[in-house]
Amino acid sequence: IAALNERIARLDPSMHDIRHLPATLPSEQVKAWIATRSARPTRALVDIDGHAIDAAALDALAANVAIDTVPAQVTPRYGMALRRTALRSFPTDQRVFSHAGDTDIDRFQESALFPGDPLVVVHASKDARWVFVVSPRYAAWVHAEDVALGTAQQVFAHVDAAPYRVITGAKPLTVYTPEAPVLSELQLDMGTRVPLDTSLPPDQPVNGQSPYTSWVLSLPVRDASRALAFRPALLQRNQDSASGYLPMTRANIVRQAFKFLGERYGWGHAYNGRDCSGFVSDVYRSMGVQMPRNTGDQAMSPGMTHTVYTDKDSHDARVKAAMALDVGDLVYIPGHVLMVIGRIDGKPYVIHDVSGISYRQADGSMRRIRLNEVSVTPLLPLMFTEDASFIDRMTSIVRVHP
């Protein structure tokens, strides 16, 4: 797994090695990151009420991006995410959509960061409420209030600290505490690695409560001067966590995936959930694998083992490949990924975070089912269009495990 992570980090252009950035970055590099994420939309968008996002509104967004104010040399400022926070295309909370009434997919929502995720801040919005951050797996805008800034040494010492707990539950919460409200019932999503605070006497209360039934975590906060600091918080021992990353076994892959079964689909980790690529990456993150964020990057990552399918591959060849799929294999079609969990009556079944599925009924008519959740379905009957199945549109199979 360490070798896989090193290969992905080194070869995949969607990943960012923030540990080894130079002391200053040229403006061209920073502007390229921002321009890639905050490109002016070319297609029509509407707001939550179905009203068109006009040119004036887009101009205002561009003005807040303030890309022209990036200096010739940028000093990256290291920091950490304090809580689960959205990564956005633009420095705004405004939700925008492709069609009126279709309000599940916010086109400005990109992904999310989790408590303790390391990052560098390379730019700030004109209104100073947002910062553009580069994290190991993504670069986008986040709320400035959700980030604490410190030194690179401080950040990576905490990232690498041991002993630690790996969150193996879907999204457990720290213990409620009125003494430390910013750490009270803080959500910790699957795969998050959190160091333990070993500096405190085991028989003394933590935030007003005995720690004997809990793990004492060390979590990032802002101190009185708003700089990065760390404070203890309790995670009950009956919540799913482990002393290290889980072994990458078929049983663990299935077990971890099923912890999300029924969770609401959340495009770009919206709705306090995750989307298809976020789902599979969070499952594998609990085993220590740091995958690219988006389906396109995962499907074609030069750091991962994948089999590519093109128009030259026949339907029969694709079905043969589908019948040879192993537990944990990832099947990619345009814009979607499915995780194989085994077979029923010899046919492959998958678990995936999906808005809906289509299949042909016995009379040949097409049936569309709205799911909008992490679901288990058969693979072979799924239809991509009236004339093509998922298998016919398969672009890649990625095998993460050995």
C-alpha cells in the first residue's frame, strides 16, 4: 500500500505533493490552479429557485476570485482543516444547477476536507471569507474559518504522529463537551487518521469527563491568536476505529463498503455524504490507500493498475471481463464507478453510490429507478442508454488490491 501511494503521488497529475513545495511559488502555478478550478461556466446554470445565473452574477464571482491580485511570488501558508468542510469551485456558498428542479447536483461543489487534513493556502478571495487551498488530493476554495494556519513542521509532525486511531466507522462523532464546543460532537469520516494525545494523565478528566471509556484524540483548533494548535477530544471506544489502517482483505472491503449502505447520495461530498468516487475512495482510505478524488482520474491514473476499454472491445469481451471481476475491483463508466462485492448465481454484484438505475423489464420496456443512495445492484442488467448497457460503456477496470 505504501508503494501504491508513492506511485500514485508521483505519477498522477491530479495529486499534489505539498510536503515538498518550494519556499515560494510562481504566480503562473498558482493562477493555473485557480483558473482550472474557477473557470467561468460556459453552460447555462440556474439557482435553487430555477432562476438563471446571469452574466452579472458570474462577473461578481470572478471579481471575488481576484486572480489578478496573485503576486509574482506566492509564499504557501501551511495549515489544517478544522472540521469537515466543502471544497468549492468558486468562493461562494451559492448552489447552482444545470436544470430547474434538479437540485441534487450543485455544480459549484467539488469535494470535502476532513479534520486534520493538511493543506497549503495560496490565495484569498477579495472578501477575505474564502481561501484557495491545495491539499494532497484536491485544490479548491474553502471557508477561511474552517482552516487554521501554522508551520509546515507543525502540520506534518501532527500528520505523522503516533500512536493514532484510524476512523473505520462511516462517520462517528467525538463526545459532546460544553468545555470545548469546537470539538464537541465533531464528525470524523471513514479513513481519517487522528493522533492520540498521550501527554495527559490517564486518571484526570478531559474536557470535564473521564477518558477511561474513550480514546483521547489530538485534534486541530485555533488558539487565542487564531493560529494552529491542538486540543484533546474524546472518541468513545465503542465507536469504530482501529490502531492502524485495516488489512486490505476482501472481507474488510465488503464490510467497510456496507457501513455506507443507504447513505444519501451527495455530489462532491455534499449532503454530509459522498458521491460514487468519494464512496470508493473513503472505503479504501480506511485501508490506507490514498486514491485520486474524481472518477476520471481514478479510472486512468498512471499510478494504479487498470485495464482500459475502448470502442474496439466487443460486447462479448467486456462480458467476459465482467465475469472475471474480483471483490474490490472498481468498474468505471463515464461519470460513475461501481465496486464489485461478489456474485449471486454466478453473476457479478456491485455496491455503488448512485442517483438511479435503468434496466429492461421482461417485456423489453425500460424501467428507471431513483435510488439516490449507496445501493447494492447486479451489474450486467444496468443500462447506460436505451441501446447500451453499463458493460458496453465500461471505460476501465481498476484493481486496487494485489
